[in-house]
Amino acid sequence: RIEFSGREFALAMDPQQRIFLECAWEALENAGYDCQRCGDRMGVYAGVGLNQYWVFQIAPDRQLLESAAGYQTVIGNEKDFLTTRVSYQLDLKGPSLDIQTACSTSLVATSLACQSLLSYQCDMALAGGITIHALQKSGYFYQEGGILSPDGHCRAFDAKAQGTVPGSGVGIVVLKRLEDALADGDCILAVIKSSAINNDGSMKVGYTAPSVEGQAEVIAEALALAGIEADSISYVETHGTGTRANS
């Protein structure tokens, strides 16, 4: 059972941390595990988006920050404590790491969680990420040549693609070594055959631009680690921003 005081829970904590904790509990419940009774070492690998709640709601409240609850307010809004809060509240004893790699955060967290499982640092792992925009009804200013769409629509891989749009979401997966999952009779939704991580360095036109060479290299590495051929893949899910392609 997880309990917070009304002020800490509803006012002083980043909603992203609260919702991520709720979803971590739900993920374990859907997987059929009671964290209070599970004896396995369970790790947590995840990242969180920009804390807009702090910027717009907490930082202007000097009275709250200077009160006795000020220290707990800072802890409830600092990125560093996303995963350790989950580990504390759910009594999880495995590694607990915050991962921050911008758009690739959730996938990098999943990859590192897999490596932790393969090296037996933990027996199960929660991996994922969350980003929630505090100003739910706000819009954005379109700038010619920027990443944002002029009409509020994202048309990924479409000839009419003009940009992306901001969004909110959370995702968490429960990971386990395949042989252990089979032995324990777990419900297996998917098998991760391999993962790979690299960086583009400066081989691109700008800091926020993708690198064709870098992406090709990491895909080739993941295929090699999995021991499969590219033509055996029938479905590809990508990070499609819908930005305009150069002619």
C-alpha cells in the first residue's frame, strides 16, 4: 500500500513522478507479481521529461519552498529521484537508475535493463519513461524551419510532413530473462533478441539532426547481436517526427 499526505501527493510532487509510480505498480500487477512477496531482485531503469510543473506551479511559490516541506518538495520534483522513489515505495532491491537521453530515453533504459538482467545484477526489471506537459490546454508558436508543425498535425513518413507536435505519455515494461520467464510460467508478450546503443558524434548537419551513418551502424550492430538478417523483419516501429525531408 502506498500512502502520501494530501499536500505532498497533490500539490508538492511532480505529476510525472506520481503517475510513473502508479504505472509501475500497475505494470507489476498486470505481470502477475506482488512486489511485497516477490523475492527476486528487481531493478528500475527509466527517465522523465522536463518538469513543467516545477516551473509554472512550484518555483513561484516562495512560501512553499521556504516552509518545512520545502526539502521534500525539491525531492518530489528532482529528476534524479524518479526511479529511487519507485524502488523505495515498492520495496525493490535491484539497481535503480535514472536514464536521460532525450528522445531515446525509454529505449535506452530498456536496453540497459536488459544488460543488467544478462549480467545478473537483477532478476527482474521495470523499464520505461514518462513525459507529461503541465499546461494541458496550452499551444505553441510555430516557427518557420523549426521542428513543430504549422497546423498541429504530425504526418510521419508522409510527403506532406511539415513537423511534429508535443505530446504526453508513459510506458513501462516488466523484463525478465527468457529462461526464467518460461520456467515460472509467465505471460510473455515479446522477446527482446538484442539491443545496441551508439552516438552520432558530429557526423550530422546540426546537434538536433539525425545521422544516417550513425543510425545505420547501430541497426547493423543490433542485427548482428541478434544473429538475424534484415529481411526477416516484417514490422518496424520508429521515432517518426514528421519533419520535412530535404529535397
